[in-house]
Amino acid sequence: MAKRNNDWKKRDGVVYSTSDEFEYQEEGNGEMDTLAPAQQNLKVMLDKKARAGKKVTLVDGFIGTEDDLKELGKMLKNKCGVGGSAKDGEILIQGDHRDKVVQILQSSGYKAKKSGG
């Protein structure tokens, strides 16, 4: 008997099946091609929720592969001289660097604007 991938966390919405041949099909929500910088609409915002009161700059709205997201995040972290992370379609930069991040993104050809307070 072949072993099945039984990761129940990925099967959100499937409750039960009585069929012996049932095989769950994941949605084809794979990585998309990265859009050109001029077609990206990025939002730069400040966030301090669930971060022990520390402020972080979030860049949201990136459409593309995870590798390109991490590359853009690395460039922003280097230019700002701080740490951060890039995952799940958003880039997190430690500290309040909204103005600098918007300026860097716009000089790199991205459409970026400040969002929120």
C-alpha cells in the first residue's frame, strides 16, 4: 500500500469522504511570474501590532516569486541599514523607515506610496 501525503492542514474545507479512491486536489495557487517594477503597486505602512510595541515598516502588495520578494527585501534592508524579513508577499523592515523606503522603491522604478497614518 502506497503511503499518502496526509497533511490535514492543507485540506481546509474538506470534512469527510467515504470514497476509497478519494484523493484531495490542491488548488493550483502556485507562484506567479514577477511583474515589472512599473506594474507593481506597493503600499508602505507602519505597524506595531503584536510586536511588543516595536515599530516596523511593512511593504505590501508585491506580486511575484518568493525569490524576487526576498531579493527586494534584502535590497531594502541593506539601503536602510536594518534587519527584517520577506515572506508571504510582504516585506518587514525593522523601525520606522517609511519615507526612506518609498524613496528607494520609487528610485528603483516601483510604484510605491505611503498607506495608513
